[in-house]
Amino acid sequence: MTDPTRLPADGLFVGRARTSDVAHPLVVTVRDGQVIDITASAAPTVRDVCELKDPAGYLRSAKGKAIGALADIAANSFEAERDAKKPMLLSPVDLQAVKASGVTFVVSLLERVIEEQARGSAEKADAIRADIAGLIGHDLSKLKPGSPEAMEIKAKLISRGAWSQYLEVGIGPDAEIFTKCQPMASVGFGADVGLHPVSTWNNPEPEIAMIADSSGRIVGATLGNDVNLRDVEGRSALLLGKAKDNNASASLGPFIRLFDETFSIADVKRATVRLSVEGEDGFSLQGASSMAEISRTPEELVKAAMGPHHQYPDGLALYLGTMFVPSKDRGEKGKGFTHKVGDIVTISSEKLGALTNRVRLSPDCPHWTYGASHLMRDLARANLI
């Protein structure tokens, strides 16, 4: 069986899985195509692995037992085909805070301004997009936030009447950092991702997420889908919580790749993130974005999220943002892209594998019922803490 997570053969990967024979989630790694349970009192959570002085060294030497082939477990992780008696993958993070960066690519900045100007109307977006592009051009990839050139672009947009709070976080000195979901609420490979039923204009956001420990040290990376409701956020930026944080709206996985001699922050900075959407209606969409075009570095974004001004004692998963905003018409011309229930979304990158999820409405996704308190009780009963 082909491995749908597409993990590369090299690298150190840590994640989580659930089996039917124990109550608590397992901390797992992958060796020779097998998923290995390495849950131990020394590091009973992924958070604990990330807090170690040498997470990669620990993972490399940790003793464990195989719970099945990665290809089989990944196949059983798809919500629609899942057998609860067999192992399945979970989101690779547990106790970490789950935060996200917004408007980190200048291309996506323009789309946010368009959303706001269109007041959530997909029909108006194309005309506004052409108007703004005619004013300031298309290639803004080299623009550095806070620079004199950025302030000149900002002045042009303001003079055009296109002022937006997104300009402040997109090309100003301060990054946008927001809460994507609560610890333990993210979903993993194969899970359903949720859209709030009020939304009629929405999209996936294919991203890389940084994993940092409580000191702010970046220890690895994973893939993420920062599911977004464009119409809700377009109506008002004050509705960001409703646009971003809903049941099953934060997807991460398939695993965290830890930094070691085969993978570093430099690989993240030159990664290409690919997106595929396949609809039950025959619709197909592919796209890609280059992390080389990000306007703030991963290190800058992590420092904006945590430091002397804000601590996260259990560490942090931080979505880095996306430059890919799908505008391909789906149906009536000029109405752009929006999800339909049943879409299969795959986000992939060469060194991180592939994250695949099915789109449903949030109320129809499995409700979030297992939180930090449940995890602590189950680990205590297993004498792991």
C-alpha cells in the first residue's frame, strides 16, 4: 500500500496516534515504514519531547514498539473510512498553544484588502483586485514590512481610499498573531476539517507551522491548513475569531519533522508548499506557494508571538501564513472559489510529507471532547506522570 502521508525516507518525525487498547494518545515516531510507540514517563507528550535539550537525539534513541505500518495507519485515519478498533493518526501537537500569523506574504495582503473592500462579496473581488493591481503593480515579493518602500505603497493605497487595518500588519512594523484554536483542539491527517455553516465564501490556507518550545527555540516544523472564512473576515476584522476558530478548523500534520542534520530552518525558508482541492462535483484546483517570498522570517514571527512580552510554558505551534489565495471560478463566472462539502484538500511539501483532510460543516465534524484535563488523567492512570 502506498503511504498517503508521503513522508520522505530521511528525517526524524514525531507525532501522535490513538489505539483502542489504551485511553491516552500515543507519542509515536516512524522507522522503516512502521509507526513506533515511544510513549514513556521521560516524555509522555509531544510537548515534553519538544522541551528536551536534544529532541532529535531523544527521538533517535527512544525505545518503543511497532503499532503498525504507516501506510495502513494513515489509510485508517480518514474519517469516512475509519475503523475505531485500529490505530489512527492524530494532530502531532498536544499541549502546545496553537497560534497563527496573518498577512505574512504581500500577495495575501492584497487579497485581505480586497476582502475588506468587497465587504465579503465574492462578485466584487475581481474588479477591486484589478483596480489595486493597476495602482501598485503585481510583483511585491521583495517588499520588506516597515521599510520606506512599504510605507510608499501604503500611502498610495490610502490615497486611493483603500486604507485597511491589514496594511498595518502586512507592511507595517508589527505582525498579526492570533489564536487558531485551543491546545488539544487541532485535528490531524485524515480528519474532517470544518467550515462554520454561516459561510458561503471560504478557502483552505496551505501553510507551514513552526514548533517552538517554551523558551522560544524552534525545534521543528509541520504542515497546516488554516481554514478561513473569507466572507466572515471580510465583513469585519473583529470577526476574526468566528472566521478562524471553529470546530475542526485547525489541521496540522502528518508529523512534526524535528530539526537535525538533515533538516533545518533553512529548508523551511526555501520550501514550496503545494495545494490540491478535489471536489465531488469534479472541480479540481492546484496551486503552490514559495516560502522564499514570505515577508517576515519564521524566526521574526515566532519572536512576535512569544518572548518577554508573552510566555507559553507548553510551547507553541505557529502557522506562518500563506501567499496562496484561490480565485479560480467554481461555477458562475466572477464568483471565485469557495469550498463545497466533501472537498478533499491535500497540502504537501517535499520534506514534510502530505496533509489530507475532507471538508465538512463544523457541526457535522466530530465534536472536540478530549482536552488537557482528560489527557492528564489518562496519563496519570497509566503511571506516565
